[in-house]
Amino acid sequence: MSETLEFQAEARQLLQLMVHSIYSNKDIFLRELISNASDALDKLRLESLVNKDLSVDTGDLHIALEVDKDQRTLTVRDNGIGMSHEDVVSLIGTIAKSGTAELLRKLRESPEQQQRAELIGQFGVGFYSTFMVADRVTLVTRKAGESQGTRWESAGEGTYEIESLDDAPQGTAVTLHLKAEDSEDRLFDYTAEWKIREIVKKYSDFIAWPIRLDGADTPLNSMKALWARPRSEVADEEYHEFYKHVSHDWTDPFETIHMRGEGTFEYEALLFIPARAPFDLYTRDGKRGVQLYVKRVFIMDDCEALTPRYLRFVKGVVDAHDLSLNISREILQQDRQIQVVQRRLVKKVLSTLREIKDKDQQRYSTFWGEFGRTLKEGLLDDAENREALLDLILLPSTHSQEPTSMREYVERMQEGQSDIYYMTGESRAHVENSPHLEAFLAKGYEVLILTDPVDEVWVEQVTQYDERPLQSVAKGQVDLGAEEIAPERSEGFAPLLAWLGTTLEKDVKEVRLSTRLTTSAACIVGDEHDMTPTLERMYRAMGQ
Ligand code: ADP
Ligand code: MG
């Protein structure tokens, strides 16, 4: 019996946009389907290795492409893990990415087709990309170990049909009923062998499973694990396509890092820094982007033992040679060798960023704009690499509108200036209008303007850079080497200070005369160890 169900609202809206905005490269639908099939094969192999009770034939795991020129259909079939009825409803009928609502809002606000296509590309709408080329999509699937199969079909217009099947082959087959409007255009003829070969070669060559066309024995892809090949033999385009497969991003990466560890613990790592921050960078609770393989066998996604939280934007693969296939996330976290690998990966990522920064400031600042905020979290979490991180941060300052590095700040320090000055606040304007800044600016001292919430926290931990103390201009006694306050001046102000002291008794610790200000009459200064007003607000907002 077949049921008609509605796509979840977000899924429906994304589908609509997918169908109606012209993404410039329709060919990628095949890359997306092959990527999903490959993931499903990876999962099945792992499952069969660790679950001895699962009786499935894993002797010929592969991806089959089948063309029917008369019916104008293209089928992508795998004998991988498959999906249960509930899986299909939840995985295909809904979108669970936490950035979806935000993305949809942006999409609605972008009138330009081009802009919309870019946003969709950033989001990487995998399976739904089929609706760029098909006006009907049928999916038949059966999960490994289950007897009931499921048939799903949709025209991408808001609803789908779903029914149970008694006889479905294990794995998943996705059949596209290609749009009639493309039938005359050679460029969009997805039933032509040359076209399919070209797309597979271009986007999916590295896929580790054989991709066979219409029953032919020779696979279309070379199947070479990219990370195991020497760097010199891999073209940038190959790296880029591999990145898209592991990251589900549609945009080329910002940087590729290919490394190998030899000795007692061998591993290969192929890591990527994305060009753009994903929508859910701050909402998905620090989920990591590096996959773990053991000798070419996929073990897990989002392996948190391999990268620290603050490098959660790094994507890629680590293939470790001497681990058990059965290893759990918990055990991995404790594994000494994995900890060593993590430390090497971190050092390599940070040194790569350093090289980019030294070589091409402009390029580095595009990276910083996307991930700077995340990287700053490392100043708190990673004491071992604090120095390296301090050399990577860019901060707004009173020197100019362009952010500065700590090194540049130090190079500009004035004769007699011993400390690195900063002020935290809600915004640049807020900080610039603060009376706290006056005396510093008057002396020609540069002040770092820290407006990210995370800044409030790291400045509490990081006390110096290059042996120069970091000093808040809003805290404690700042010795600017100013002229002494003349005794008769102190005397003159004594009654006022005493009166202010008693009147404000409940609110302030002390009222004192200062040379800190040049034009303002008074300002409130925090004690050396007090919370800053922004931090206080932050804690209050968190209910503490
Ligand atoms: P993503 O791959 O980014 O998760 P997709 O839209 O491509 O998003 O796929 C959604 C989900 O549907 C996948 O995560 C997977 O769980 C499931 N899926 C898609 N294709 C297959 C397949 N061939 N076999 C098993 N599961 C699949
Ligand atoms: Mg996918």
C-alpha cells in the first residue's frame, strides 16, 4: 500500500529552489549520487567487519550505472548499507542540518539567481540535486539485514509516495526520469556513454569502489585512494573533487594539506581548509570534519579524536595503519598514538596557515574572515600551541581600519611603551567612544579593539605576547608614565573625592584622581581582576 507524505517544510522550500534556480553546473547530480552510494558501501563494509551476525554478501561491492535510452532514465545502484522505511522518511524527506532556517532566510532575501545558486552550492544539497535534471525520481532500497524493502518516488513538488516492497535487492537504486526539455541538448544528455564517462572521470575518479556502466567489467574510475598517492601525482582538481566528496561542500577548498607519518605509527592524512564557513559552524556543537580510515577501510565520520574543537572546520581523511577496525570513539580518545597524530595534524595545519599568512596577507585575511573566530577558541583550549596561534590572529586596532597581527602591533610600539594595550567592548564604535581610550591615544599608543565575545575570554588567559604583558586600558592602574599629580591639585580635589566616595559607596570601591583622561571628566575603571562589563553581560545572558 502506498502512502503520500509531505516533505518537511524546510526540505520542501529547498527543493523548490533547487528545481527553479539554475545552478550553473547540473552535471554534479551524478557526483552527489555516487558520493552517497560510496558512503553506503563504506558503511556496509565496516558493518560486516564488526558485526559477525550480519549475513550479507560483500564479495562484489560496487556502484552500477544503468541507462535506458528509450525510457530516458538513468539509474545509480549500489549494494551498500541501504535504508529502512524510517530512514527514507527521515533522511530523504527532511533536512536535519541546523543551519537550514538561516540559509532559507538568506535565499529568500537574495533576488539574484547567481547569488542563490551560490548559497545552495555552499549548503551542498546532495540528493535533491537530482531534481535539476529529473522531473521524477524513484528510489528503491533495502537495508542490510532486513527483509522488507522500500520504494520512494517524487516529482520534487512538495510530496512523495512511499510504500513497502517484499522483494527489493539489498542496497539502494536511484532512478532518474530525465527531463524532456533536456533531450535535445547534447550537453545534457545523461544517457550518453561519453557524457557519463566524462562526469565520472572528472568528479568521481578517486571513489574507492568500482563504478560500472551497463554491466561492463572495466570500471569507469581508477579507484586509487588519493591520500595514498604521492602528492606530485595528484592534480589539484582531483584534490578538489575529493574534498567535495568528504565535505559535502560544492565549493573548492581554500587549502589542501597532504601529509604522511612514518615510523612506529604510520598514517596518511589528506586535510582541507574550506573556502567558506558552513552555516552550522557555531550551532552543531563542535562536530569535527575528519574521517578515520584504517588501511583504506572507512571507520567513522566526524572523528573528534583527530582534531581539537577549535579546528572543527578542517575536513578530510586520516588513514591510520595500525588500529583495530573495531575501535570505538571512546577508546580512540584515550589512544596514545591517536593523540600523537592529532598533535602533528594541529601543528601542520597551524604552520600551513602561518605560511599563507607570511606569503599572502590578502589571501590569509579571507581565511581569517571565515574562521578567525573559531581559531581564537584555540587560545583557550590549546596552551601548547598558544604562541603559534597568537601569531595567526588578526585584530582590529586604533592604528587603522585594517586588522593587525600581534607582531605588527609590537613593531609599532612606541618608545617607552612596555605593554600591549587592548580594550574589549560590544563594537568598534563603542570602544572608540570610550573615555578609557583618551590618554592612550593622546600618547600615540595603539590599542587593540576586541569585540568578539570570545575575546573577553581569551584575554583572561593569555597574559603576554613576545614577553610583553597584555593590558586592558579599562582595568587597574595603568602607568602611562604620566606626570605626577601635583600635591596642591590632590589637596584641592580631596573634598570632592571624599564626597563621591561616600555617595557612591555601594557602587564603587574607590574614587581616585587620575591622569588617564584628557577630555572626559570621569570614567569607571575595573579592578585588575574584575570581569569586564561585556563579560558580565555575557554571563548574565547565560543565566549565571
Ligand atoms: P548528505 O550526503 O550530505 O548527508 P544527501 O542529501 O546526499 O546528504 O543524502 C542524505 C542522506 O540519505 C545521507 O546522509 C544518507 O544517510 C542517505 N542516503 C542517500 N543515498 C543513500 C544510499 N545510496 N544508500 C544509503 N543511504 C543513502
Ligand atoms: Mg550526499
